[in-house]
Amino acid sequence: MAKPARHIASGICLAVPVAALLWVPWYPHEAPHLAGIPFFFWYQLAWVPGSMVFMAAAYLLRRGADRSSDHPPRDRRRRP
């Protein structure tokens, strides 16, 4: 994937959880219940690990874009 496409894809990965949680008319309902918990609460709770997955994907996309750039490798040895 080209570098600009990776940046756009990582931005989308970061925007999905934010948009899903800020679009309140989607989830202010009682039903369906999951283990006795109303939809309003378990929808938000389900986005905790969901956000982690999207953030990890964005990180890996950006990390891959940084590694594939044309920059020379850095010398990371400690100098006296």
C-alpha cells in the first residue's frame, strides 16, 4: 500500500471508534439485552476492546509506512 493510502487508512481506523461512540442516536436503547445489561451500556463497553483493535491497526499501518520510507537507518549506538 502506498504511503498516502496508509496514512488515510490509519486515520479512518482512528475515526471509526470516535464516530461510533459520538453518534448517540444509534445506541440510546434498552433492548436488546445482553446478560441482563441494556444495549446502551454493553454497546459502549464493547467499544473498549474494539477501539484497541482499531488503534493497533492504525499503529501497524503507520509503522509500516515509516519503515518503508526512504530515510537512511539511524545509528542508535550510545556515544561517549
